[in-house]
Amino acid sequence: MSSRRAPWKVPARFAPVAFAFFMSLLVAFVMSLAITAMNTGLADGYLLRVLRSYAAAWPVAFISVLAVRPLVLRLVALTVAGPGR
């Protein structure tokens, strides 16, 4: 089996950025759904309001995930036992 990557995949060194991208996409969308429902209800125009809030929330979420990643990695290292412990 060849060790070559598929042509559409990014190099492994970009894994933290890819993780932040997908995590922020999903979390920002779920949070936009929930917060919009709590603030304005599920009335007419709900999905449009969600999409508008999502458009504002996603860039903030993406930068936030990238920014807090080092801190989160340290917190995980402090609270999770290593293998075999």
C-alpha cells in the first residue's frame, strides 16, 4: 500500500487548523440554532435568523478554537493520566 496521500488532502502538519475549522463549523452552528431559538423562538424566519447569526459566529469560533488550543492541550495533560497509569 502506498503512503501517498489523496490529492485533495492537506498535509498532516495542518491537522490542528483542520480540527479548528471543522469543530468551529459544527459548534457555531449548533450554538446559533440554540441561542436563536431561545432569543426569538421558532417562528417564521427562524432559519434565516440562524444563518445570519451563524455567519457572524463562525469566524469568532474559528479564531477562538485556534487561540485556546495551547491552553486546552495543557489542561488535558494536567487532568488525564498517561497510557498505563
